[in-house]
Amino acid sequence: MHDAIVSVPEPINEPVLTYAVGTAERARLKEALASLENEVVEIPCVVGGERVFTGKVREVVMPHRHKHVIARFHAATDELAERAIKASLAARREWTAMRWEARAAILLRAAELLAGPWRQRMNAATMHGQSKTAHQAEIDAACELIDFWRFNASFAQELYRQQPKSAPGIWNMTELRPLEGFVFALTPFNFTAIAGNLPTAPALMGNTVVWKPAEAQVLAAWRIYELLEEAGVPPGVINFIPGLPHGSTNLLLDHPALAGIHFTGSTEVFRMMWKRVAENLDRYKTYPRLIGETGGKDFIVAHPSADPKALATAMVRGAFEYQGQKCSAASRAYIPRSLWDTIKAELADTISSIKMGDVSDFSNFMGAVIKQGAFDKHTQAIAEARDTSGMKIIVGGGTDGREGWFVQPTLITTEDPNVRHMKDEFFGPILTCHVYPDRAWTETLELVDRTSPYALTGAVFSRDRAAIMDAMTRLRDAAGNFYINDKPTGAVVGQQPFGGARASGTDDKAGSPQNLLRFTAARTIKETFVAPTDYRYSFLDGP
Ligand code: NAD
């Protein structure tokens, strides 16, 4: 349809289903989990729409039952990565020529497929593949991904609608062109929604994409790919190359047609890619856009006026949901002495009552951590705390890797606020607290600000407005998502656009117009209706 100015349907956030006992969704999810347990999904690469079984097979296991193989994927090779670049460049011509409303319609259809028939298949893959509980899978793999697709379509419309003024006799226009080349999307293990958003956001803006998902998330990533195919994403627009050896990513980074990187993952990997791109600057056709959301060392700082119960709840939920493997998870806390005496015992009781285990048993609040490497890292961090003078494990500290990679929710205190546990991202269920003297509020805010290189999320708890304002001012650069009397996790698309600066990334706010804009190159067009025919200006008529 050409002759209409259409409006994208008003986006609304997908309601979160409860999975309470007796609900239809609970029964359907249980069914999907059971069916997944009885199969081994065979996952190919897909390049230019063609499924390629490379024969370099790797197994995908359940983190909470790591002897149980749920999928086998065919890892991409160098040759396939090169084919993926060619396929994305070949698909570019038709995809960029397609009207944006048609591209948006494909993603809106994907959202509805996910909200309906695909919902439990996607949740089950995320639960068994990434060890998320039913609730954690629902808010990620279903709701957040649906929201990304619905809201991005509307944000794209908002961007395309922004047009310059036109003086009499001329017509000025701005066109947001797709980038010239291909976009390389690299996605993390911890959010199925991010895995879905990173390749599709640039695609919505007319780009074609080569997508390397994290190996530990490949099952749900494959479900996303299949769903997008059913929704109508044409062959070659998104090319799926799981398991490409890390060293081989240089093939894509070195290509003259690299037009952008859409990355979420660790700071170290993003920095490595940025350096590679910098070294390559002379060979690119256009400056690649670098969009990266990376690590965090997210804080909770409590003022003596904080509500102790609200604070304790936020600490537990913020630090331990999804085993602390959210980039936004609280992993350091600053608690005034007067409150610590009140909440310490309650925190210890609550945390030791948390049930952990196989996520298909819905009574578990926590599952396993993602892989052996993560398990080893957490075990070592806990051992280090045990051996450091001035540090104390208040609750937790146990790990058990026999059946699955289980790490107990662990609360640690440290007298020295500059230990590694207050600076480094462990990405596990470990919360380290520094108890400060009540009178040292201002100094503590300064400490929060300078301790870690990251600046992703943070929260202040207080019932004193002046203290809240003080924290907001002094911690202005310490977090891209700042929470007042709430846990620092759980950002909702369209409500709290997400991302941080400093070592946490380029702060391009996933699921926002700012993010989509990065995947466009604006062209300004001026048309003069009646062009001048004499070069002389009227002031030239006299001396
Ligand atoms: P990761 O850096 O290990 O992997 C991310 C992606 O990079 C994957 O696709 C992986 O295949 C690829 N990759 C990994 N090492 C590579 C290498 N050497 N060369 C090329 N590619 C490589 O991250 P992860 O463990 O999957 O995810 C956890 C990290 O992501 C944490 O640091 C977390 O804070 C961060 N994260 C940030 C946000 C955010 O919005 N800021 C959101 C989610 C996760």
C-alpha cells in the first residue's frame, strides 16, 4: 500500500502471566517443558535462508542437570561466516527498498506469534537452556521480547515522522537510510529478549544482519530464528551463525562492509572489538556504528531513613533472582550501621530460606548458574572472601556442581570497601555489603561513585527527600538506570529504557528511539519548486 499515511498500533506492555497453581498457562508450560526433555533439538546455521549442518556439532545441556543434553548445534565455520556476509549484502537491496511499514508489520506479527502460539515453546527453551524459573522466563523470553518488537515499531514511526521545517517555495525532508553494509549482532546468554532484539532492531531500520548468539543461549536463540522465519523475515536479512570460533569474528570485523556492531556482553569483549575496528578504520566504506551494552557492578545504597523491610526485599530480589546473572543485578550494597543491626538477621533468615534447584520444579526461586566456568569463578570469589581478613560470609557460600551448577545465594560483608568484591563483576548470586557509620552518608556516596569502573544500574533507599536528591546528584554518572526505593533490576521496555555509560557501554538504551537511530544514516533532501535563473543577487544592482 502506497497511498496512505498509516499509524503503527499503539504499543502496550505484554501482561505478565502468573503461572499460579491451577492456571492454564502453568499447564501449557509444564507440557512444553516435558516435551523438550524428551527430545534433542538439532540446530543448524542459517545463511541466506539455507539451513547449513556443518557437522561441527556441540552439545547444549541444562545448567541445572548438566548431564542432560537438550540440543546439538552445528557450529559455524570461517567459510560460513563469509557466506553470511555475502548473503546479508545480497538481501540488502530488496530489504532496504521495502517500505518501513512492511518491515514493522513483520516484527509486529512476530510479537503476536510469541504472545500466542510460541510463548511456552520459547519459555521452555529459556528455562531448560538458561536455567530460568517460570517467572524469570516469562518476563524475559515472552514479555520483554514482545515489548521490544511492539515498541520498536512505534519508535521507528516516531523517528521517521521527525521532519525539518520548510521555508516558502521549498520542501525539506529527512530520510533515515539504513547503514551502508551489514550489521554484526553478538548476543549474550542471559536474556532471550536481548538475543531477539539485537538482530531485529537494526533489521527494522532496513539493515541486514549477521547474528552470532551466545553458545549457552543457542536453544532459545534458535527458537527466535524459527519464529522470525514464520513471521516473514525474508532469507538473508538475518543470518544465524552460532558457535563461530571467537577468533574468527575478525573475519566480520575486518570486512570493508561492516557498518555496525550491535553487542551485549562483557566489557572485555566489546573493548577488544572496538580496538579491532579502530585498527581497521582505513579499510571501511563507512564508519561502523558501535553499540555495546556491557558489564555492571550495580549498587544499592541505603540512607539511615530507609524502610528496612523494603530495603531487605530489594536486596534479595535484586541480587539473587536469576542467580545474580542479570547485568543489572545488585552485587554491592552500602548499609548504614543503624539499619544493618535491624536487617542482618532478617536477611540471613530470608536468604537461607530460598529454594534452589531444577527450574521445572516451580517451587524453586533459583536455578543453576550458566556453565562450569561461571561456577568456578563464583566458587573462587566465595573462597577468596572466606580467606580475606575483614570479610565475612553472613549466609550462603556453598556450591555444588554434581547435578547442576548450583551456587547458594551468598551475602558477604567487607570492612574494606575497596576489595575486589565491590569492584569486579562476578555475574553470580553474590552480594557484598559494606556497613558504614550513619554520619558518613556523603562520603559513602562518593565511595559508591568511584569504587567500580561500571555505571549500569543503582538504587537509593531513603524516606528523606533531601537525601534522595543528594544521591541523585552525586551519583549522576554512576548509573544509566537509577532507582529510588526499588531494586535496580527489572527494567521494562517503553518505561525504563535500559543502558549505562562508563565501562557499562555506549548507553544507547535498548528498546528506545535512541537505539534505533544508531542504525540509520540520515539523508537531507531539499527541493526548490521554482529554481532561480539568474546568478546575480538584487544587491548587485547598485554601487
Ligand atoms: P560474553 O561477552 O561472554 O558474550 C557475548 C557475546 O560475545 C556472545 O555472542 C559471544 O559468543 C561473543 N564472544 C564472547 N567472547 C568473544 C571473543 N573473545 N571474541 C568474539 N566474540 C566473543 O558475555 P555473556 O557471558 O554471554 O553475557 C554476560 C555479560 O553480558 C555480562 O558482563 C553482563 O553484564 C553483560 N550484559 C550486559 C547487559 C547490558 O544491557 N548492559 C545486558 C545483558 C548482559
